[in-house]
Amino acid sequence: MNPFTYVRAANSDEAIATLTQAPQAMLIAGGTNILDLMKEGVHTPSQLVDIRKLPSTEIVTKNDGGIRIGATARNSDVAYNSLIQERYPVLSEAILAGASAQLRNMATVGGNLMQRTRCSYFHDTAFPCNKRQPGSGCAALEGFNRMHAVLGTSEHCIAAHPSDMCVALVALDAVVQTQGPRGERSIPITDFHLLPGETPHLETVLEHGEIITAVDLPEIPFAWRSHYLKVRDRASYAFALVSAAVVLEIDEQVIRNARIALGGVGTKPWRSPEAEEVLVGAPATQETFTAAANAAMQEARAYRHNQFKIELAKRTLEEALKTGAATSGD
């Protein structure tokens, strides 16, 4: 691990100023991702700016009826918060499906938003990777790509986004609040993460020196009818092969509103307006769910080892829809 200096920021202004003055500086909060990347030689920051003491851990109801989650709130605190469990159960389920209890006790909401891919070629500096070294190539294209994406890929990168939490946030139309040298921004979660295109090393819209301060969940009266389903190789501490987050409004067995997001299959947390279009106005039946699942994966492109993900994603979304539709508000 390369030498670096360590600074503990007392407030967000201090953190922003420190980052702005040092182009190679990086933030650390829970450290569950960045420390591994530093050990592997993927990240070599000149300075670590510790933001664990920033006063941004609260989970509170906003004046507009939504909920604000502080960026340094621990994942476990969010998952077990009574407001989240009652009003946005899909988010609680998604967080609890990720990692281990020990990691959830350390990981933060802001860190989860910023976590990097678990592509083995990205983590192994012996292989070319356009995320790690732009222009070097993508070893996964012709390598073992079983865990890789089938939606949003490009000839420069097919790495899947790893987060469970972000899939649920996309389904809930969350808004990421930031603060930086140029002031504050409110960024819809669907715009926060970038597709790889020709610049896979650029993963979010954050500028250097800009930090996440909170995540806002809008008031969604029907979000209690929601579900997160994750399919993986083993029961715990495994990243998703595929996952689905569904939020449904159903009245007299007709779907009035639908929010659909997929994980494990996209280069970013994947919202599916195609599936939503099929669902809204249709009866909550198996036939409708199958049609929505087919629509969600119609643009999927498989590679040598991950063809199975397309059919698995369809079946996972169907099952999530069935479970979500059957959810009782009692």
C-alpha cells in the first residue's frame, strides 16, 4: 500500500476544501470498499479524508412527507429503522440482502452509493481494465464474464454494478444531495451513476471535491407494497447474479403505478421503464408479470458465460412482482 496522509474532517466544508486542494485525495467513512482497493493497489490516494464525524447520520421525516437519510448513516441503522421498514420495506430488504451483518454495521449510505464494481479484472492489476486504466482494454470481454452485465454495456466495459441498496433507491426515485466547491446539488438517483460508454472510469456525476450529504426518499403512499428479491450463488455474503426491486400500487386488482429496478444485470442500477409501461393499467396477473419481465430484458446482450442471466432475470422479476402484489398492508 502506497504511503498517504490521513486527515479527519470536522465538517463538510473542511472535507471539501481538503479534497479540492489535493487531486489524488479520497474520502473514507466505513472503509469497507476503499481499504480493499488500496490493499490491491487499485486505489493509491495521496490523502484519506475521514468524514465519519460529520453530523449526517440522522434518518428524519421531511416537511414534504418524505424521508432524509444522512450520508454517513450506517447501512444497518437504515435497514432496521422503523420508518424505513414501514414505509419503504424494499429498501430495508435490499440492504439486509447485502454483504454481512458486520459489514452493514460499518458501511455507510454514501459509501454504498460510491462503491465500485467487484469485477475480478478490475481488482487484479495484472489484467487490463478501462475502469482502472483508461484505454488499456477490457479483459472481461473475452474472459470469464459469468458475473458481468447484460444491460448498459459497451465495447469498453461490461462490469456489473454491485450494490443492492442502490437498486432499491432507483425503484424509489431517491434524490442524492451533494455539496461541493460550487455549492449544493440535488441529483436524481437515476442520473447519479453513469453508463460506461467510452469512459468507464467515470462512474458517477460527482465532481472532485463534491461530497454526498444525504439521500432523500420522496413520499410514496403505496411504497409499503414493495419487495426486493436477490438471487445469488450462496445464501449470504455474495453479490447478486440478478436482483429485482418492485414497488406497486394496485387497486381492485389493476396495477395503477409501478416502479421496477434490476440489479446484477446492469452496468448501473437499472430502472426499467419498459416493464413499468407494460404493468401500469394492466391486471395483476401472471400473464402481465411475464410480459413485463420480457420487456425488461428485451435490450439485454449476453456474453460467453452469462447468457443464463437473461432468463434468470426474467424469472426473478416475475417472482418479485408476484410477491409484491400479494403483500398485505395490514
